[in-house]
Amino acid sequence: MPSNFKDNSKACKKAIKTANIKWLKAVALVIQGQAKALVPVDTSNLKTSINHKIVVDKLEAYIGTNADYAIYVEFGTGEFAENGQGRKGGWVYINTEGKAVFTKGMKPKPYLRPAYRQNKQELIKLLNKYLSEIR
């Protein structure tokens, strides 16, 4: 190598990682906001529980909820379950007023997957924005 060669690879890698972290944070907020706008609201528990987490070491973003019934809202239940493997023939449950209710399930009301899909182009634009800021 010539004596005037300067190795900038560490600085470049750091700049790219920093841009990616900024992008992940922006992406998570966009998807989280859209999911909250799309989620069906009954008690608002599901809506308020939607959050995000960034794992910097792995450059990963997680958007979701800790509500135990969230998966049933997203994918449906019983005869209406998206994968077709829900319980068939219906069942009876006791509602909050203590009355027996017969149901064949609940149709899916997706909110997380559409939140991503509806913003895919915006997420690409955000990536380009943060990468173009690298100097």
C-alpha cells in the first residue's frame, strides 16, 4: 500500500450502522403509527399496547403488542381463521355480562401486516434518505 493510504473502513462501517439505526427507528415509528390507525378498537387496550423495540446489536426492529388476543384479531378465529385451521362447528362462551354466546369465530381484521405493506415505498424512501446523509 502507498504510504499516503488511509484506511477509512471503520469510519465507513460506523456511518452505515448509524444510518441503519436511524432508519430502523423511523421505520418502527411509521409502522407503529399505521398499525394503531388500522387496529379495530373496542376497549382501546390493543391499540394502546402496540409498540416497538429496536435491537441495535442485530439491527432489527420489532413492532407489535403484548396483548394476548392480538393474534386472533390479526388472523381471525374458528371457521374464519386465515389459515383455515380454526375450530369448525362453532362453540359457546360466556360473555362479560354472564350470558352464553354461540359463535363460529371472528373474521380476521389485520392491522400489523397492512401497516407494513401500505408504507413499503415510504420505508424505502426513508432508507435512501438516511443512507444519502452519510458523509
